[in-house]
Amino acid sequence: MSRISVRGFAVASATAVTTVGAVVGVASGNAAQPAEDNFEAAAADTTLLADIPAGEQAQVQVSSLAEQASVQAAAADSAAKKSAEEAARIRAAKDAEAKKDAADKAAAAEAEAKAKAEKERKAKEEAERASRSSTRDISSFAAQGSYTIAEVKAIARQIVPASQFQCFSNIVDHESSWNYRASNPSSGAYGLVQALPGTKMSSAGADWQTNPATQIKWGLNYMDSRYGSPCGAWSFWQANRWY
């Protein structure tokens, strides 16, 4: 028997006992107890025993379950939010670390490329210095009364570094067509590289007017000192049509 039905039975019994007692008292000639007191006591007992009606108890239980479900749902939402925030934090940390790694790798690659370029530049300069040191001194060329273009070019190949010869040749082609006696009557420029004035080439040798080796030596020194190399001079010449 359920809690509700037991309490209902107790209430009914108490009411019946109270009623019977009242009747007996009247029949025996005893003064009847105030019925109102008995009924109030019974009513009080009924309230204590009956508690809450069955229908309302069901509503309370449903309300309690709904409240529990709401609390559990809120707890689940809070846990899910915390979990999402933690996942986002971890993801952001990983992204930041990945970006840093990428930046470090890019910086390392750039530094490596610069180091490689610098190494190649130094090697090239060293090769050019070695090439220049291995070229013949102009004093080793026997003076001749005249020189062909082929002979002048052969001399130039022995004086000008191989890596710079083509640029040197390009300038001479445009300035004098390899004529070591070429003279510009309007400006006074003279020789293979058209020194202006021609007397400048005396710093390389007194025979500057007749010796192509002297002119080549002076021209090479001029291009190196002013443009860094014959190729630097050629780049300037292409842009300005003079050097």
C-alpha cells in the first residue's frame, strides 16, 4: 500500500473514531464534548497525516525533476563552454607556435641565402684578383711599330680578367673599334678607351700614344677605380652612352 493510501486510511479511521465517541457520549447521558474541538483535532491530524494531495505531489515531483534537469543542463553548458575555451586556447597556442616556427625558418633561410651570396661574391672577387695577378705585366710586351686588331685583342685578353673581358671589349668596340690610334678631333679623346684628354694615360706609361698595352692597362685601372669593374663601366655606358 502506498504512502498516500495509508495516510488516507488513517485519516478516515480517526474521523470515524471521533464520530463514534461523540454518539456514545450522548447515549450514556454524558455531556457531549464539543464537537468542534474534536473536528479541529481531527482536521489537525488530517493535515499532518495527509501531507500533500496525490495530484500536487506529482506536480512537485515533476517540478523537482525539471529543476534538476535545468541545473544539469546548465552544468553541462558550463562544462562545454570551458572545454571549448580550453580547446580554443590550445589551438591559438599551437597556431602561434606554428607561425613562430615558420618565421624562424624563413629568417634562417634568408640568413643562409645572404651568407651564400656573400661567400660567392668573395669567391668571385678572389678569382678576379687571382686572374689579375696572373696577367702579364705590360712591360713584358715587346714594343712594335704597329699592331693589328687581332694582336691588340690578344694583348687585352692577357691583361683584363677573363670574367671582365667581354664588358671591356664592348666598351672598346663602341669607343674606338679597337684602333689604338683613334683620335677624336673635337674633344681630344684618344686611344682604345678614348681617354679624355689622352695625356691621362701617361700615368700608365710614357708610350701611351703608340703602345696598346699601356692604353689597356690605364683603361682597366680607370674602369676599376670609377665603376668597380669593366662590367660596371659597361652598365653605365649602356645607360648614358658614355662612361
